[in-house]
Amino acid sequence: MTDFENSDLVEQDDLEGLYGATDTLVREVKTVIAEDNWDAAKVLVQPLHAADFADLFEHLTQDERRAVVSRMEDALDPEFYSHLDESVREDVIESLDTERLAEVVQELETDDAVDLIEDLDESEQQELLEAVPPGDRVVYEAALRYPEDSAGRLMRREAVTVPNYWTVGQTIDYMRTDAELPESFYNIYVVGPTHGPLGRVPVSRLLRTARPVEMAEIMDMDLKPIPVVMDQEDVAFLFRQYGLASAPVVDDDGRLIGDITVDDVVDVIEEEHEEDILKLGGVREDDFYDAVIDTTRARFSWLLVNLATAIVASVVIGLFDAAIEKMVALAVLMPIVASMGGNAGTQTLTVAVRALAVKELTPTNALRVGKETLVGGINGMLFAVLVGLVAWFWFDSTEIGGIIAAAMVINLIVAGLAGTLIPLTLDRIGMDPAVGSAVVLTTITDVIGFLSFLGLAALVLL
Amino acid sequence: MTDFENSDLVEQDDLEGLYGATDTLVREVKTVIAEDNWDAAKVLVQPLHAADFADLFEHLTQDERRAVVSRMEDALDPEFYSHLDESVREDVIESLDTERLAEVVQELETDDAVDLIEDLDESEQQELLEAVPPGDRVVYEAALRYPEDSAGRLMRREAVTVPNYWTVGQTIDYMRTDAELPESFYNIYVVGPTHGPLGRVPVSRLLRTARPVEMAEIMDMDLKPIPVVMDQEDVAFLFRQYGLASAPVVDDDGRLIGDITVDDVVDVIEEEHEEDILKLGGVREDDFYDAVIDTTRARFSWLLVNLATAIVASVVIGLFDAAIEKMVALAVLMPIVASMGGNAGTQTLTVAVRALAVKELTPTNALRVGKETLVGGINGMLFAVLVGLVAWFWFDSTEIGGIIAAAMVINLIVAGLAGTLIPLTLDRIGMDPAVGSAVVLTTITDVIGFLSFLGLAALVLL
């Protein structure tokens, strides 16, 4: 298709110069910290974007981090705190006194400020809210009343709105004089008498329209006004689906109360995907920077569930101890059937969980189950032939070859069926298909794998 | 923290009214198609956003899709084709004649047009390129020369640039008269005499600045000019890291040749995440709309690799057939050790792969390996106690309890070590850690699981 190959692409290294927190810089900063040379440290990090400095900071040891916060606090951009990984941020914020934290919070846009405040515990929140001016306090308290992970937490209060009878000229004049507008914005919302959004005018269009034209004439009416209690995952879906740069947030009465911008939604998309991947891998949340003990505890519960299901599979094997005693080849071969079922099921499951997340899989196309079962059946027959031949030659027995072949077909069909039905069912009953599916699936494919292989063997051999 | 609970969040249902392609509408459209009532079909889909119509279209059967394309072609927005899932799109585009396709392509922005053209095969591409006017052809051919998944394919040519000596007033006047500007844009780039980008002015700032001010005075200099051959994954990283709305693309000589906007980057992020999830699940690409035979083939190769590794594990078991013959309890219990190792390893692996993707895991913090090994060791000891007790009571043998406990500690330590070292090594040698890691890991945890448990048993019991 092209005369380039993927391998020609510029890779990671070429972020050098564009991305600030390089390994080289991390090493240099560690060196000057070790030398207690804080002037040099400030010179090194001064050109960094707040997000890059946050990355660099995360690469330091806990002692180095504490030293940086106590010796360089005055040089830190408030945005730095917003960019820190949650577990690192908690640690840093605890070391700040309330006054300094109040200063930091007030320099951020409301959505970032709330993001910081919501991580504090109840009493720290109270203390902080008392330390900021009453006007800001009211705004933060209002935002904190919205559910976590809702549009209300994500929006900034500083939406740009104009009445529907204004002209382009009036709008431009207003924007030149009102200093309370946000630093940067993409859309101007046109609102009706009850402050309900009627349409939006992209800033670039405003700029290109003559002054006497009315805003109502040039506005786009295909607004997606977001209810303030909408889940952030749904907000992200709407932004993706419609390629939005920003969207208005409305309260229960349909009044416009804020604006969500795409940069915050990109963060949400990132968070949600991280959750999806980690949940499928059996990890509750990103514990990369957590202490050993927290990580151990978080992973323990999932492994405990796995232990229970593994014991169930062992009980199934135990039912056939007589057959195994008679023919030890069964013990040698049985993990193959279980493992192939688990892997084929995981493939199906992954596609199904993903399709549910992007709303491709819905009740109207649940016949997909049939397709996956068919795929399982075909692959089951192909692998039945392969594994049957391997077993036949290995143990010089056509019987054992036939038994493992039959068990393989059964287990791969079950894997295709279970890989679609389990996430669909969990979704239907309101549970998260990414979390529970994998464990239920492998329990089923293990049990059916051992049961079909050992059961058939017992029938044929005993 | 709040007086709401997550369960209070407005869920999926509340997208009703905001998201167009609802299940109800899909059913209605299917009904009118079955009745061959195309006027009613047009009325039903007319209010839909192109993205929603694409979703609805994907829910139809292949026969229904063909009927829609042949009977409603004139009513379809060209953007509809851009929003279709790749495998569905291929099918639809094949049914269009070259002239209609040329019309569609010309109505799209260059990046979307190229996205459509790149999926055609060589001869179809040639035919199409000959059917469009020479001016457009040159643009498409230039874009197709950039590597797939590079910034060059992602950018639109229509960047808004002004010379650095212009004033705000000149810029506004230029934008009011030049009709060749894109429909919507977020930044105006200020360029030097050789057309290299010097800075950017957000449109909202331009609007709020007095006419006589020079553009160079109000521009932000912290530009992230993206090399045209940069991998789209790195482009997405920069947008996320710096919260960009758009970024200029430069050629080898540093000349500004295009603009990437955040809506396209959101699509890339989505694509990359889909790839990550599917790769970890052992699926090459989203095969949700593929034919049964394509899906079967795509999944076969991965299962074949798994079969090979499962046979390796079986060979290990085969080494200890004498021990199993003597004590069939070994066959019953051995899958527990392997399965716990696999799951604990997958947890570690998932966190490591994710940390590599977001550049949290780099050579400077590879001591993480130590942490994961420690977590594995602690959880290994906890589960050793649990599983040891279970085995002891089940088979009334302290020996077998002790053996499985020791094997559990060994395998969970190995799982922690392998779960970090495998992706780190694959990344270091330039391979994708998400693809190969899982299969290498489970091979190791299976082999070590069986080897340690059966090996210890053979030592103690024989």
C-alpha cells in the first residue's frame, strides 16, 4: 500500500526534545539532589512543563521526593500537583500545610481544584475549605456534592454564554471586556431566557462572521447538553462519538451550569481504559506507585477467588482418580484441554467485553453468540485433529487420541459460548463484565475441560 | 467523601436522546427495510448524526446493509463512511462505483479522505486517484507516501498560518476573506520566513486582543511541532501529556505542513487501547464484524502457539509419571500451583505492560522488579499456608501439604519476577510487550508450577 514499512516509524526515542522528563534528565536531577545542590536542581527543572516535572518527580525515591517538596516548594507550578499520579499525590499533599494547599487550589481551574480536593479525607477537606475565600468555597462545595466520576466533577464552571438575541459584534465586545472568562475555550454557547443552551458557535466561526449577524443565525443546534449527574464514561462516549471539543453541562432544570472540555475527557478515556485493562488482568487499580503491602493486599483477594476456582477444578479431577491411576497419561494430557479452552474463551471474552464497552454488542445483535460458538467449533475440530495425532503418537494409543480430540471439540465450543454469554449476562444484570467474566470463564473451561476428557476416558477405559 | 454513591450515577439508559442509534430505532429501521418502505427509512434516519447512522448500519445484516446502500445512497452523508468500522466499510466501499467514491472522498477533509483511500487495494487506489481532480490527487498521493499510522496520515493539510510580523487586525481580516480555511480550528500558527512554526495563538485569545497588537506578542512559544513521520502512538502521548487541542506538523526541514486536531487523536487513543486490550487477550484485531472464517483463522495462530506451550507443560508432567502413578493426589493438586502462578503473573504483567505504555516503567525505575518479586513472595507465603492446609486435610498427609506449600512460594516468586522481566526484556529488544508477554509468562508459570510441585514430590516420596 505504501513504500514505507511500519518499522520505519520514528519510535519513542524521537520524543526526545518534545517530551521533557527523559531518563538522562532524571539521572542528572538525582545527582544534584544527592549533592544537595538545589540551585542546580532548579535550573535543571525550570524549563519543564508541569506534566513533565510530575513524571520526573514520580521517578524519584520517596526520600528524594520529600526533599524536593521541602526545598523547592516555591518553584513548583500548582498544575504540577494535578499531573501527579494519585498515590504519589496523596503522599505529597499530606506534607503541605493547609495554607499552602489553599493557595495551590485557588490557582487551578475549578475542575482541577476539585480533583485535588476530592482525594483529601473529610477533616482535611473541611480545613481546606475554611482556608479559601467564601466565593471559591461555595463553588468547590457545590462540585463536591455531585457524585464522584460524574459530569459535575469534570466540568469547569467558567462556561462562555451569550443571550440568543445578541449579535456577533456584541459578543466580541463582551469577550474583550469581561476578564472573568476562562483562559482558553472552543465554543460559545447561546442560551435562552431560562439559561438553557440553544446552540453553540465555534470560536473560529465567530471570528469569521460579520459583526451585525445574529448569534442565533450562525449557531449549530446539534448540541449534546450533558446532564450534570451523567457518568464520566458516558460523557467520554459522547465526545468520541461526535468528535466534540467541548460540551455544555445542564442541571435538572435544563439550565447551563458549566462546560466540559476535550482535554479533561482525554484524561477520562485514559483512566477508563486503564481500568478496563487492569480489571481484565485481575488487578483492581494501578498500583504501580503503591507500597508493597498495599499492592499485596489488593492482589490477594483476586488470587483468593482464583484459589477457590482452582480447587473446584481439582475436585473434578479427584472424581476420576481411578482412571488416572490406571492410565497416568491422562494426568499428563489433561492440562492441554483445559488450557486451550481457557485461551480460546479469553479471546472470545476479550472481543465481547470490548464490544460491550463501545456499544457494538447489544441485545439486537446477540446472535453473535452463534458466530462465536461456530468459531469455537471449527477451531475445536482443527485442534482436535492436531492434538489427537500428538497424543496418539506420544502414548501409542488411538483411544487416547480419540478421547482428547473429542474433549477438545467440546471444550472449545463451550469456550465460545461461555466467552460471549458470560459478559452479556453480567452486563444485563448490571454488573461490570470486565471484572467477573474472566474468573467465571476459566472456571467453566477448566471444569468442562477436565470433565469431558477424564469423563470420556473413564467411559472408554474402565 | 460525598453523599452520593456510584450506583446513583446515571447509566447507559440516559444516553437515550443524546445518542442516536438506540435499539428501538434499530428495530424500527429493520422493520421498514423488511417492508421495502424506503421513504419511511429515510425519515427515520434523517435526523441521525453520521456517526450514529454508522452504528445503526453496523447492526444490520449483510443483506440489509446492501439494500440500504443501493436504495439510500443519495441520502448518505460522506462522513458516514468515515465512521464505519473497518471491516464493514471495506464491504460497503466495494459496492460503490469509482465515480461515487471519488465524490465521497472529495467532500471529506484530507485526513478522513486518506483514511478511506488507504484501505483500498493498489489498483482501486489508482483508479480512484485518476477519478479525482489533479489538485486533490497530489494531496492524497503525498499523504499516502507517509508511513501508515504516522502523523502524516493523521494531519489535515488545512492549517491556519500567519507570518510573524502580522497584527491581530490583519489576521482577523485575512480569516474573514479567505474561504479556504478549515471549517473549524483551535489554534492559529505563527510562522517565520521559512514557514517554520514559531508559536501558536488560541483562537479565543485572538478574539480578546486589540487589533493593533502583533501576533508575535501574544503567541505561546511552548509549541510541540510534530515530525511528519512520528508514530501516531507518540502523537497521542504528546496530546495527552500536554492537554493539546491541536499541534502543528513539520517536515524534515522544519516547515509547517499540516495540523493535527484532538478529535482525530481521540480516535487514535481509542484504537491503540483497543489494540492493547485485544493483544493481551490473544486476539490480533477487533474481529467483531468479520466473517466466521476470518475470525477462525485470526484466532487459530494464537491458539497454535498456546498448544505448543501446553505440550511443553505436559512433557514436564510426563517426567514425573512414576510419582503420579504412586500417588494420584499429585495429579489432582498440580493444576492449582500452575493456575495460581499464571494468575499472579498476569496481574504483575498487566501492571507492567500498562506502566510501559504510559512511560511510567523505564530503565531508571526497573528496581520495580524487586517490588513485584517481594509481593509475589508475600502472597506466595500466604497462599502456601492456605493451600497447604487444604491439601493436608483433603489427602490426610502433612507431606503433600508441605510440598504444595513450598511449590506455591516458589511459583509465585517466579511469577512476580517473570511478570516484570518479560515485558521489560521484550520492550528493550524492540518487541511489543503486550503481544508476546502473556504466552511466555504462562509457559514459565506452568512449567515451574509442575516442575516444583512434582519435582519436590518425587524427591520426598520416591
